[in-house]
Amino acid sequence: MVVLGGCSDEAGKSRRTGSPGTASSDSAFAEVQARGHRAMGVDQYTSLHSFEPLPDGGRIALQRDTTDTAGVTQIRAHMRQIAGAFSRGDFTLPGFVHAREVPGTREMRARKSAIQYTTDTVPGGGVVRLRSADSIAIRAIHEFLAFQRHDHRAP
């Protein structure tokens, strides 16, 4: 799993701040985190994102790193929401979080019928699995995931 880098705060909880050496005060990253919180309904600094490319597409996971039943419920609802939106070719939410068109989404939209989106639960959160047999769609999915990994500063 690819996760955001973290450090401990005074309460002993893990706080996500980006990759090592990246100041948590970096305004661009902070803005992505703030928009992500609004879009996903959970604090991005206390959540774990992973963006994993796979031979037939990829996997997006979001998990709480604290005991937070309401947050876990929110994440699972969010993952179902984005799987439905993505299957309709709607990538508005990632565009909002990143304040731009996210690379790969144009091809993913054009090839929406060639991509299957399914959700599942994992401890503390949920997963969206992206699958396709279309090589162009897979390449677009990988581009989308790579951008997400970079902009969320996941190692």
C-alpha cells in the first residue's frame, strides 16, 4: 500500500504531511488536502490513500488511521459514490480536489464502457478497483493513478 508520509502530533495520532522533507505548510499541498476533506468528508491528514497500478487497471484505497466509525462509514459511501460517477464518465470530483483536469480522465471518460469499477471494504475504509481489457484505458488509468500518487505526495 502506498500511503502519505506522516508525523506524530501532540495527541500521539499520526498526521499526514506529505513525503519526507516536504513542509506541511506547503500551500499547494494544503489546498489539495482541504479540498479533499470537503470532497471526501474525512480529514486527509489522518487518512491513508493508496493508488496502485495493476496489469488490468488499478486500485484506489482510502482508510482512516484512527478508530473512527463515522469516518469509515463516510469513506465507504464516498468510494461507492466515485465508482458510480467514474462509471458514468464523471470525473468532476478529482478535478475539484486537484483544481484541474486530472491526467488520464479524458481517455477514461471516452472509454467508460471498457472500464469496470467495483468497490469493496478494507479495515478502516474502502477500495475502488478499476479493471479493463482495453490497453488504452489501462494506460489512462495508470496515468490517473500516477498523478494522484504524485499530487497526494504518496511515496
